Amino acid sequence: MKRLKKIIYVILLAIGLYLIGFEAFYYVKNKGNVIFYVSNQSALVDTVDIRVIVDGKEVINDTFIAGNLHNFEKYAIKLRPFSTHEIEVYSDKLHVKTKNEFRFYFVNWVSINFWDEKQEDIPIYWFSVSRSLRPLVFM
């Protein structure tokens, strides 16, 4: 019984060290604990202006080119972990916006994509914002 407890303890310790190492590696590598991947996935709009505001502070303000629709730009910021943060995404030129709230734990990846669709010759634009606890794009 003592031997089984020691084995379980060693396994849990190894898992804990791995998780701490994983978080520390990505925090140092990206110089932040929230990594944004932003892209223009539009087939109708070649370039789109995208502004990202986190908790009332602008963190991204750039123009994104559709290109081959897989042109992700990476941005890293530091946010307080274990807290809820409000993320607002805007395109002033196309009058599109979305607002999301996420609770971030340790290092997180956020994907922001601009999309479009044509319905009865009327273009419809929107943003998708999703959060992940693992890397979205390995670079």
C-alpha cells in the first residue's frame, strides 16, 4: 500500500511539474499570458480594419489582408489570471462589432476571425472569437 501511494505521489508530482513547465515555457516564449491570433477570413473583403479592446484598453489596431485566408497575425499581452476580462472587437470601416467575456487561467490562446457571407446579394459580416487553453497555431 505504501508503495502504491509513493507511485501515485511521483506521478502527480511529474504531471504538476509538466504543467508548470508548459505554462512557464509559453509565457516566456510569447512574452505574455494571452496570445491573440487575428485574421481576415473574408472572401468578399480584401482588407479589414480590426480593433481589439480588452477591459477598455486598446491592444490591437491594425489592417488585415485576406490573402489566402490563413494569414494569422500574432499578438501577446499580459492580463491578470483567474479574472474575467471583456474583449471587444470592432471594424469601424464595416460597422461590425462583438463583445465577449472570458475568464483566463494561466496562458490562453484567443482566435479572432473576420468572416462574411452573401445572402441574396447582401453581404453579412461578423467576428468569431474563441478561447483555448492550448496553442491554436504552432509556429
